Amino acid sequence: MPTILSVEVANPHYIRFPMDDCGKRVTVHIATSWLKQRAERDQRNVSNLALLYQFYRDEIEAAASARYDQSYCDGADVVVVASDLISPSA
């Protein structure tokens, strides 16, 4: 599912971004806490969430696509949680 090139980081609890499924827009949410924890583990600065999203974008979008494919529900948002993401051991 290709993504549309925009990401909303205004909410301090989650990042929301759109993905496209054959012309149908699907909204994906990912917790900023996961992104910050992952960045800290990788020794990255956590102050810019949009930049962190871009850095982990491939992994986030792959997880979102897999989640969408597993539990497709017409009109529903996709919520990506930490367990959906492949992350290196701490």
C-alpha cells in the first residue's frame, strides 16, 4: 500500500499519516512513545518527531500495511502498536 507524502505530528501522543489502498485513503496512527523509545535506544535525538518518522518510515509503513492486510475493516483506521514493529533487542 503506497503512502501519501504527509505526516501529522501535532498530537503529542501519536503520529497520524495517510496511506492509499487502490484510491481508498486509510489513516494510520502510531504512538510517539514507541518512536521516542526506539530513537533513544538508537541514540537519536527525540525532539523532532517528523524527522524520526522519516528515519523509521520504511519499518512503520511495512507494519501498517501488514496490520491493514490482517484486519481490514472498511472505513476504520489502522493503529500500529509496538508489537507490530520489528525492533532490535534492547
